[in-house]
Amino acid sequence: MEQIDAHQHYWNPARGDYDWMPNDNPVLARTYGPADLAPELAAYGIGRTILVQAAATVAETEYMLGIADATPTVAGVVGWVDFERPEDLAVLRRLAGHPKFLGVRPMIQDIPDVDWMLREDVQWGFRALSDLGLTFDALGLSIHLSNFLKISKLYPDLRIVLDHCMKPEIRGHSPGVFGPWADGMSRLATETHACLKLSGLVTEAREDWTVEDLRPYADHVIAAFGPTRIMWGSDWPVCRLRGEYADWRRAAESLLSGLAEVDRARIFGGTATEFYQITPHRAV
């Protein structure tokens, strides 16, 4: 089974639309492209990746599709359209015609209104994704769990994947923090068909994180969602804020070491292939 990195980014800060990115951050504020990631993919036998948006612009989506056209290791692109502009339905339909365009990811974690996704004026976006057979990457925090549950129930045919385990507050681990997150994740697992990305955990942990810091969170989502609904992603290069690609990959392998080989294969490739409907890779 082909291995898939289900979540990574390429960017060029000089493009000017990465509003969240600190200009003085030596890790983030530099260009990352396919040549930078190629050695990491080769080291772990990863055949292809899912390239995910990092800017709230259609221009960045088109930039990524250009990279995808020129890069065989990019299986598909998760982009962005403006849910606050119903006229962007035409943009979404146009993008859907590209063979490597998979779906979209609104940057909900950065929107001040926690209930933004429930607003009537943005519902056209969810309906259009469902109608067009596109995916929805749910980027949010623990405070968004109940609303993602509502969206999942409103649009039962929409293919939803929860990014980064919904960013639990690992660095401030306590029963009062873990419990509400775990309860919300369990409800999403049992009451919806949503999938989950085992990604982003290290950036929610302390700088001196250990695998054992991550284990309660990984164990919970594995038990709740099961391997057939979990896909591994590197979140590279964001993961470099807490360690290199290899550090997170080795940590994930340790966290999954108790699973059967077939289950690990699902998480490291099979689930992403199925969820994103990736066609089998054909060697040239």
C-alpha cells in the first residue's frame, strides 16, 4: 500500500498573503518547495502527499495547483475559497475541474467569531462542497468541536476530515483541558462519519516534548475513530517549530507501534487514499 503524507505545505512568503506568518520567524518565514521535502519523503518511502492551503486566498490555491502540476509527488491540493462571497461558487466550480483539486479548508481557527461556520450566509459553501463531491478540511480548536458536530450532521454527505486532532492544548495538559476535548472528539467519532488527521500534535506540545506527552491524545483518537478513519500527516514545515520531519514521523511510529501492520498501513496511507479518492500511482 502506498504511503501518503496527508498534510503538508509549500509556500513562498514573498507572495505576501500569509497573514498569520511572523515575518521574523526563522523557521517559518522562508520559502519551502518540493526539493526541500523530497529527501524526507524518500527516507520513509512516502510516495505522495496532500498539499494544503496556508493562505486565505484563491491566488494561493492556484499557486499550489501550479506546483502540483509540476510535482508528481503531490497527489492533490486542498485549497481555499471565500465562504463569505456566494459568487465564489463559480470559482469553486472552476477549481473542481482541475484533476488535483480535492477540496477546501477555511481557516476557521483564525476567525474571531466562534460560530462563523453556522452563519446562514456561508452555508452555500458547505452545500457546494457536498454537491460537487469535494472534501472539507476542518481546521479549528477545541472550542469549535460542537459546531463541527453540527455541520457534520447538517451535511451528512460532506466528506469531512478533522485537521491536527483539533489542536488539543497538550502543553497545558490537565484533566480540565483534556476532558472536554476528549468528549468532543468522541462525539464526532460516534455521531458522524468524519475522518481525522493524526498531525499537528507536536506543535501543541512543549518545546521539550516527549512521545509520552502525546500518547494520551493519540491513544484517545485511535480508540475513538479507529485506523480506517485516521490518516497521518506531517504538517511540514510547521512541525519544524518543535522538531524535524523525522522527529514527528518516529514519534508517530512509536505511538502506533501497538497496532497491527494492516492498521498502521491504513493510517500511513490507506485512509488518505480512500478519503481523498486518490487514484493509484502509476510509475512512468
